[in-house]
Amino acid sequence: MASRTTKAELKRSKKSKDSKQPSGTNQSQDDGVIQVLDGAIAVINTTKAVVPILLVQGILETIANILTVVKSAIKNKSDFRAIANKCKTIAERLQSLTKDATEDDLQGHLGEALSRLNKSINHINSGIASKKKTGFWKRLFTVTIDRNEIAAWEGDLDFVLLLFNFEVTTDMAMSVKKELKLITGNVPSMNAPKNHHIEPPSRPAMLYGRDGLVAELTKLIINDKHLALIGPGGIGKSSVAKAIINEPLIKDKFAHRRFFVTYDGLDPSTITVETFMMRFAGALGMKIAGADPVRQISTFLRTASALIVLDNAETFEEAGALSALKDIPQAIDEMANIPGIVLVLTSRSRRNAPNVPWINKDILPLDLSSAQALFFQIYQHTSRSEAKEDINGLLKELDFHPLSINILANAAQQNHWSPATLLKRWNDQHSKVLDSGKGKLQSLSDTMQLSLSSPSVQNLGKDGLRVLAIIAFLPQGLNEDLASNLLPSLPEVDTICDVLCMQSLVYRQDKFLKMLAPIRHYVQDSRQAPDFRCLQDIRAFYYHTVTSCSTEHNHHADIIISDHLNIENVVAVNLTNIPHHAEETYVACRQFLQCLRLHLPRPTTLAILISNIAENSSTWTLKAECLSNLAWLYNTTSQVAKASQAFQDAKALYLTAGNHEMTGNCLINRADLLGCQGRFIQSQNLLEDFQRTDSWVSLSETTKAWAWNFLDRARMYTFTTSANELFVKSAEDRVWGLRSKISFHLAKFYYEGDAVQARDHLEDLSLQCTSTGDLVGSTEALEALAAIAFCQGRLSNAMDNLQTLIDMSMRQDQDSEGVLWYTVRKAIVTSKHGKYDLARNLIQKASEPFQFFALRSARIFLHQSYGLACIELTAGECDRAKAYFTDTIEACDMQGDLVFKAWSIRGLGEIAFVRRKRALASQCFEETRSLCTEMGVPPQHLYSCFPFNTLPDKFKGWSLFLESTLPSTNNT
């Protein structure tokens, strides 16, 4: 590796070439430097032999080693002339100072000075030794050390010499303070009383959840890093700093030179650099008199290493005077650059001294466990185990904010509130409960006022408060990418947000500007309501977004996904205060529910507000539209009972409004939901009764065909009519015709078993669906063909058809559910080949997209869980199969699904039968038969229309039970 050549060396090299200086001159210079180095090394070795203190001997030995390396291996040794002379002088001073000293004398100022010298010498030694590690010492006389680095070492030694540059007397009790007076000519302004030491504050008694953070920050300080602890008021910045300053490692490193300077209680608008320095000097135990306090404090700090905490730094960072904004950062910069000085500041502001290499550390809220520990350390009226569940929700509402927890726990303790009373007070009063006293440590209001009264926030004027109110209003906070779109009436919104963030009133998280819950409650409870114009702008933007969103995943869908809670809140507020923009809000509500269903299926808080919409001639249809879209969202999120009720409520409103088409739409969808749960008789009755109503006559032919198709599906499962009578009425409709014909031929196969004829018809219908672009029809035809192939034992054909269905699902956006559905069936077919591990892996791989979010449909879970149970049962793994069957049954109970429950209970019966637990098997089979009766399915046809869900033929218990030949003996 080539050595770095400094500008000075290049300049000297060029000058040498230009002047054609004889080579003998360079040789003469090197000879002169070598003489200086030899002289210094001789003095140092002589001194080392006579000084009595081991530390001094070690320092001198290191110095001698440094000069020896320079002499033998450094190319630009002439640059070390000054260092050699300084080292010689240091050796002479050390000999004079320590000739009669003992190890006990190292406990005072002499020890501190020697420690500082040792650090400087080791730093130089490390700098030179590092060249060996980087491969510079492969050849002698090829190493060049950067002149700037040498100059820095010279400056460091200059400072060390100040500590020792005095006439030595036999008075070993002379302090460094006296020595510095000699150096500075007895400057009268340096008037620090002897031994006037200010103890730093002790470690906080109640500090929970910060041990890891304190250890991390302590390590940084030990490595001489300057820290800035940033966070909102009450988050625990000062407590963390107090804990750090009392850490054993910190005490070992800095001893009594640990200083805690607090700027609490000062007015930022009046603070000056003199005020800043006087507070600083007071914490150091100094008295400042005369001019240039920075120089006086810096001189004091240079005597030894020190840790200095500047607490509540936002006070001087927000100083009102321009001179203070300039001079204070410069003073901090100067002190930060003193070797051995480490600064830690705590601040609500991020406006820290710019020229200091701060490591910024955001102090975060507590975790749940630590928040509980803090609360119950104060609140003693009930045990933690008894009240934990009641309090957990409250702690979460406080965002685990330490000060708020402390205030709330003290209020509850002092007022003897039970947990129930405390929760009621919080729900009724919110942030007002957090104003139990005066001062920022007892009142959230007071600590908030400190932040809001800072000059930076005050300079924002009313617009700053407007933005603050909007961020508090929006549950997710303000989307920073959309801020200018949401608030076009506030052109400086980005600048305002930067200031609020700098002052820790808000914070950035996942591209949103948020605020902690206590701050949000304070803003909502104590400040002005959100600006009306701003709310109008937000509503207009979000309403335009939902109306522009479509089934395709586009830019508007991305906004729905990112801002869904904010949009929901805007819709909710407008539904609650409906007089203005009524129709616009109902339409936005309907469209938002549709957007959620398509792009982010989840439960919604709008249901109760929709149900409370007043019903009159102007709202019947609008409310019905909201209810029907709510029903679809419920259906997508597997809340089947709620979906059914919402369809029923929407149907009634459409009927009142005279909209028979939508009346039929809601009823058919409700019947479909019942059929999906296995409630085939209820579904059949609902659709048959509907045909006898006045609305039926007014329906379009396509809607009638839809109803007939679903009615015949229910009839097919219940075997209440012949196959030739099924799907006939809907077969001629242009929309439902092809699908009805597919269902007809599949039903003929299920009823009569003619696989060849059914396959021929279905293959022809599949081609017709493909040519007409009927994707649903194509899917149903392929499913039917796969089922027939499976029943015939043509497993490869079944696999091929299922793989085609998987590929079709992959090509459809957001249809990973379809992929999983058909993969489960493919895995079941695979298990029939005896490839059980492959079958399991197929399902596992297809399930990966669902590992990080809940399944949209619980029916997918039922399908997957039951499929795995069948695979394990086929593999002979009865314990695994039993676990999957049990999981499926529990999910069925939650969803009201009768079909999967019947299949799973039969599966448990077969396992019991194999294990000779005949009584348990009989009980399971009896329950299965009861479920068949409830569904309307003949027990012998439990699997007739569901061939992929049949159990292996070797399991005979169910058949024997139906034949009344199940052995009654129980051998267990």
C-alpha cells in the first residue's frame, strides 16, 4: 500500500527538484535530527533509571520506544524534531517532580496530570504502531507519517507541558491549580475555591426499563463519545443521564470530575452566554470573575478528564438573543474539543451545537413490563396480579410515557382510587387527570407549556398550532408525503413539521408525523379544535381518493392502505356531524368500505355509525348501500354472522325504497353465506320463499337466474331432487348459462357416476368459457374436471388441472388465497401417492404469504387445517391428524361452519375407532350424523359432492356406524 503524501511534502519535493538541491543537504538534515533523537532517548533512559514511581517509568519507556521507532523506521523523521525536544523536556520535568515522590502522591493533582500525560503518549504510540498493521513496515525507511497528524501530537504535548512547566520545589503538595496560576501569571479571574466539589445528582430511585440503554450509552462515553439524548418532555432523558453519571465504569473513569449542569427554569428568551457560563461554572464548583469565562472554564477542564451533562439543553439551544445563539454553540464546541472531555446533553430540541460530533439517541417510551413496574411501584392499593389487565389498556393509552404514568399512579394512590375509578376518571377527563400538581414533574400541562413556549414554536404563529391540532386529530398522524396535498391552505406545512419534530412535540415514524398519546390528549383537550378550513381540505383530499380508487391496485389504493385509519376517522367524524355534505359523506363511506374489502380487509369502527343513520326517504338507499358494502367487508373478513345481518338490514331498506333488484341481490348473497356454512336447508328455504314475494316479479332475468343457480346448489348438496332437474332454469341465461351447465354435468356425475360423459361435456364447456373470456366459468370447469379425475384415480390428470388453477390464481393480482386453496387440494392428491413430506411442503410454501398478516377468510384456514389433517391421517400420523381436526373444529365453532365441523368430528371418530376406543368413536359419529341432519345432507352423502375431502377408504368406522354394525365393545 502506498503511503499518504501530504501537501507539505509535495511542496518540499517540488522545491527540491526545482532548486536541484544536492542530496548531501538532505543527508545532513537527517543526521542533525538523529542527533536530537539520540540525545532525547539518552535523557529519557537516564531519567527512567532514577524515578521511583512505576507509572512514570512506564511512560518514559513508551516515549523512548516512540523515538527509537522514529529514528529507525520513519522516513520523514525531520518532522519529529519538535516532538523529540518536547519529550526530552517532559523527562527532565518528571525527574524533578517525582524525585522524592511515592505511589501515595498519585492520588491528587499529580496523579491526574500523569494520567493525562500517559493518555497522550499512548495515543502517539498507537498512531505510529498502527502503520505496522496496515503493512507499511515491509521495508525499512519507507514509512511517512502525515504532517498534520504529527502537528496534532505536538499540540497535545504542548498542553501536557503546561501541566509540568514550572520550577519544581520540594513542596510535593503543590496543586495543579497553583501550577496553573504560575502558568497564567496568577490570573485573578480564576477563583475556584480549593476542594469545592459539587456532587452530581444520585441515580433515580424509580428507573425502569432503561438498564440496556444505560449500559449502551455508558460504553459510548467510556470511548469518549459525545451524546445528545433527545425526546419529548417527561420521556426520561434527565433520569437516564443521572443513571449514567452514577455508573461504576463512569465513576472509575472520571472519579469526582463528573458534573451535572442543569438549565431548568431559565427563560430562553433572556438567556445569554454569560448566563450559560455562570450556570456551567457553578456546577463545576468555580467562581467566575472578569472577562472571558470560556477560557477560564476551558483551562480548568484541561487539567484532567471529565464528564459533563448539560441537562435541559433546549433552554439555551432556543436562546432568544442572536449573540447567544452564536456564542453558546462555540463555547460548547471549544469544550468538546478538549482532550478527555465528554459531553452529554439532554434536550427536547434537535438543534444541537453543530460542530460537535454528537451521537444522537432518541429516548423512547417504556415497554409494557417496565411501565407496569413503574405504575405498581407507586400505586399500592391493589396487587399487580389483580389489577394488571385493567391497567394494561390504560398504560397503552398513555403510550407508556414515563411522566404520565408517574403522575397518574400518584393521583390514584393519593386519592385512594380503585382501578375501576381510575379508568373512569381517565375516560372522563383524559389529560386533565395528568395535572395533579404544579411544575413539569407533576403536571403534563406544565411540561407541555415549556415546549409550546419555546421561541421556535412561538415563531410559527397560529399555523404551528393548526398543524399540531391536525396531527392530534388524525389517528395515524400526518402523512408527510401527502402533507401539502392534505393541507394546501398551509403552504409552509413542511417547515412547520420540521420545527415541531425538532422540538420533540411530534416524531417521525414510517413516513408519518405522530405524537405520543399524552401529548395528543393534551392538544385535543386544552388547545383549539382543528381548523375548519384544514378539516375541509383533508376531507376533500381523502374523499377524492376513495372515489378514485378501483379494483385495480393503483396510486389511490396505496393511499387507502397507508392512511386507512385517518380516512376512517374523517368519515366517522362526518357521519357523526351529518347536516353538511350528507350525501357526499354517505357515498364516501360506502366507497371506503369497498376499498377496504378490495385492498385492506379488516374490521371497521364505522358499523355502529352506519346503523345510527336516521332512516327517511332521502337516506334509505344511501344507508342500504353502506350496509351492503359493510356486509361484503364482513364476509371478506370472515365475520359471517355479521355479514348475514348486514345483508338482511340492507335488504329491508332497499325494499322500503322500492329497489327490488337490490333487494334480491342482498337476499341471494345472504343465502350464499348460509350455503357456505353448510346450512343448506336454510339457504334453500330463503330462496324458495323469495320466489313467492312481490319483489320476485320485478327482478331482471339475470338476477332470477342467479337465484335459481344458488337454489339448485343447495338442492344438489341435500339430494332432495334428481340431477336432471338441477340448474335447468338458469342454464339459458347469458350470464349464468355456462356456469349452470358446468354445475349440471358435475351434479350428474355426483348423482349417477358417469365420469366419461361428464368429462366430455365439461371439457367442451371449458373451451367455451375460455373463448368467451368467462374466467369464473373456466375455473369451475377445471375444478370439476380435477374432481372427476381424482374420483377415477387418475391422479396425474387431477394434479395437472389443479396446477393450471394455481397458475391462473398466480396471474390474478392479490389472489394468493386462490393459490393456497388449490395447493391444499394438490397436496391431498400428492399424499395419495404416498409423498407425505412433499404434500406438507406444498402447503407450507403456499402459506408463506400469510405468515405476516391474518388470513382474509377464515374459510381458507378451515380448508388448510382440514387438508393437513387428511394428509396426516393418510400418512398414519394419528396424533398430528387429531391436532389438526381439533383446530378445525374450534375454528368452525367460531365461524358457525357445519360442513368442516362434521368432516373433522368424523375424522376424530375414525382415530378413536382405530385405537379401539369404540364408545368415543360412536359418540363422534353420532355427533356427525346430527350435523348432517342440521345441514340437510343425508349422512351417506356427506362427501358425495366433496370428493377431495373424503378420508382414505381404510377408515371404515363411519360406514360401519351408518350400517349399524359398529362393534360396541370398548377395549380401552
